[in-house]
Amino acid sequence: MKKYILIILIIVTIFACKKEDNNIALPNWMQEMTDTLETNDYYWGSKIYRHDWNSKYYYHLEIPISSCAYCNIYDKNGESIDWKIEDMEAYLKDRKNKIIMWEWKKSE
């Protein structure tokens, strides 16, 4: 009997620890952007992250082979952010709740 309880506890623990799927819908502008990105091999391996900063969401398009690490940051409406250096430093220091919104993975 103890063996069965132990097995049940292990199974419950495995499912309880399963990575949670964020299931956050992409904004329309981002869906259009990802559809375009996926047509150009330059963007293979790219990711879009969402961060919270100053009570707003910001989206960061990370392109692995780009020489500009933080050029592609957008607000909630898809408008590119033109950072002042002090704002960029504050954003990088204080952003929170990093969530991956999209990733162009290699098809297998």
C-alpha cells in the first residue's frame, strides 16, 4: 500500500512541476511581424520577450546575428522606442517579469 501511495505522490509531483505554458496571445501587430520574420532566414532563432517596466509592457525582438542588442524594443502598440540613454539604463536595470512571447525554432 505504501508503495502505491509513493508512486501516486511521485506522479502528482511530476505534473505539478511541469513547466507552465504562458498562453499569452500575441498582439495583432506582433503576429503580423512574426509572420514576416518567418519568411526571411536572417531572423531564424529570433525571440520576442515581454517585460514589465514602469507599469507598462515592452516587447524586445532579439535577433541572434544582429549587432544591435536593444534596437528592437516596442511599446504595447508596436511603436519602436527611441530611448534616451538614462531611460535605457533604467529599463535594463529595473525591467521585470520576462516572458517569451514568440520564438522561431528550427523545424525538425
